[in-house]
Amino acid sequence: MRGAAQTAINGKIFHAAQKDSMAYLTLKSSLATFAATTVTALILTACSAQPGSGDGRASADAADARVVATVSGTPVYQRDVIDAARMIGQISEEDTLGPDDPAFSQILSEVIDQRLLSLNAKAQGLDKTPEAKHRLVQAKERILANIAVGARIEDRVTPDAVRALYDQQIKLRQTGQEARASHILFETEKDAKAAAKRLKAGEDFAALATELSLDRGSQTSGGDLGYFQADAMVPSFSKVVFALEKGAVSDPFESQFGWHIAKLVDKRTAPPPSFEQMEAEMTNFLTMDEISKLLTELRGDAEIEIKDAPAPEITETPAAPGPDVAAEDMPAEDMPAEDGASDEQ
């Protein structure tokens, strides 16, 4: 049990990250709403379009025109290989791939295989089947939808827009108090009281934490937990720590993880997160916000009619008898005919 308690403490309580800074944003509820919409596929593509990445178009144009192989007379472009690498996660959306890269030849081989299969399907006339036509239409719609979203994001989610949202939210953010504390974790009240006597006798808090604490995450640093806000800790711990005066040491107290002695090292107003810390969150929020706005606009301008589909007919099929059902318990019409029996009497 001791090991389990240490894992919970190190992983969830005393080294828990502070609440996501977006928790202080007035727009958080909207973010949650957008994240739950059915435009996930669009978001995945649009989120990869980072503001200020216009220089990438020039390299993309060059890759579009560079033939790296031919298959039965059809060209394979470097851009085809790059797109394939991005699709399988070999490279990020911002990265590129050239013939000198170690992974290039392998992905090119896979693109060639795909081209061969595509040409084979056309040779068999499979591209003319209703199934192929239906799936090609669906693929085209997805591609065009992603392009529409990408164009909107590139136009609206700019570095200036991201910075403006950050500045706005920092003004609205309510800063709280942070404490910097050290603690010693014990398994029993008896152990905690014994250590408290040693502290009152003048022994060093950090030395005792290194010697006695069961919290392996802070033990080697003299029990130091760094700065944290009250909601980053279990309430029973925060209540004691934030009530202490700077430099004061608590009496032994209990939490769900054991017995503690805590020392308040410092207390301060929590500094706001930097732009660099929040840039990705701001960008993601604006991205989803623009997608939602775009879809709202399009739905408002379109004539959409959802037709009621007829309910499917349900045909009840008698359940097969279980292995414990005797033949004599079966209806006569359900009993299998004996070998050699004629259907006619």
C-alpha cells in the first residue's frame, strides 16, 4: 500500500500541474462546445495550418512540379510523397521531405504501389462502378471541405489575432494566490508527531524531509513542492498550507495520502501565463471558433431539408434451441427429418 500511496502522491497531488490557464478564460465554455461538434475531421486538418506559414506555399509549389518517379507513364511528384508522409504521421504538417531524407525512398515505394493499384483498378473499369463513384464523390467533398476550412483559418487566425486574444484574456483573468511549501509525508500519526518533536527541538526541516518523507518526488529536494495554487492540491493539504504565515511550520495533519507536516516558504500573487505558454491554446480556440462561425454562416445561407427515413422492417426469426433442449420438447415442424425420410408421406 505504501508504494501505491507514493505513486498517487507523486503523480496526482503534490506535483500536479496547475489548472490549465484556459480555465480562467471567459471563452472556455465555448471552447468545450466547439470541441464537441461534428466537425472533428475538419478541425484536424485546419489546426495544422499555423498562422504566418505563407512561406510554405513557395516550397509546396516547387514540390508540386518536381517529378520524382514515373509509373506507366504517369508522373509521381515530390508533393505526393510529402502528402503520404504527413498522412501516416512520418512528418508534421510544417515539415517537408526530400530525396535525400532516409524515409523518402520507402514512402515513395508505397506511393508507387498505390499508383499501381489505382491504374489496375482503372484498367478493370472499377472506377466506373457505383461504389467507386460514390466513394470518389465523398472523398472530393472531404478534400474541398478541408480546403475551405484551411482558407478561412489562414485568413482569420493570424498572429495578430492570436496576440489580441491573449491580451484580452490576460486582462480578464483573475489571478489567485500561490504558495511555495515544503512537506514531509508519514504513514502514521505517531511517526508525524515524533518528527514534529525533532523539529521543535531545532532540527532542520529539509534534512528531516530527506531522511523521513515517503513522498519520493519531493524527498530529495528537502520536501520542496515549488509554487502552486490551492486547487492544485487536495483540499485538506491546501487548507493548512494557505493558513500558515511565511516561514511557519504546521502541526501534523492528515490527508487521504497519509500524515503531513508542512512549512510555508513563500506566498505570492500568481503571475499570468506568458504568451508562449498560451499561444497554442489561443490558436486552437480561434481555429475552432472560426470553424463554428463558418458553419453557422453556411447553414444560415443554405436551404437544408432533412427527410424522414422510413423505419426498417424487422422480421422476427425464431431463436435456435439451446443444447439443453430435448428433441421431444421441440415443435414437430421444427424437428429435423430422420436420415432417409421422405418429405412426402
